[in-house]
Amino acid sequence: MPQEYQTTKNNQFLLPDEAYRRTISTIRDYDRRKEQYENLPSDNGAVGFVKASNGSDTTDNTQKMGIIRAEISREIEAVDQAMEIVPETYRSEILRNILFPRTGYNGYAHRNTYHYWKRKFIYMTAENLNLI
């Protein structure tokens, strides 16, 4: 897959490289994480810790699944909240451009308009993920 890069000139939504790459990978992984979240078993109210005989606390599967559900839910919400900022007419083209880099925009707006909203979407997703 081609390397994703962000423009640095006149970019008010400039992110550190690590945060940018992590945000892009989270956005690209959105569909898989959403499916994974829907397929996780729901918690059944079991006890979170089991006391071992040697005195150490060991976590059970319910707590592990709760932590996984919370992390996946946080990532899904971060992308969803950032997508709400983007006007609806640009959303599908921006997502397509992030999922499949180096593809043009098929919409009616100018290329610079799509780039502005793409940068803002990525920045707001990073902000929602607490990466900046």
C-alpha cells in the first residue's frame, strides 16, 4: 500500500507523524473493528477478579472482554464523532480516498475542498483518540 503523507505547507491541521499514521490506520480499520465489536459476546455480569490462592489478583475473561469492548467502542466513537463534522456530501469520497490512497475524487467539489475536509476529519479523529 502506498505511503500516506500529510501536506505541511499551509496545513492548520498538522499532526505529528506517529499520531497521523496511527489515526490513518484506525480509520482504515474502522469497518473491521465495527464488525469485531458486534461479534463480541456481551458481558453477563460475572465477577471481574478472582482471588488466587497465592494472593495475587488474576483477571477473568469477562473483565478482559470488557476492556476489549471499551477500547473498540472508543475507537469507533472517535471516528463517528469526527465524521459528523464533515458535510454529508463529502463523506463517502473522503473515506474512499483514505481507504484507497492515490484515488481521485469523483464528486462535484474542487479538489482543495476535499483535501480541507479530509485533513480536518483526520485531525478531529486524532483529537478524539487523545493522540494530540
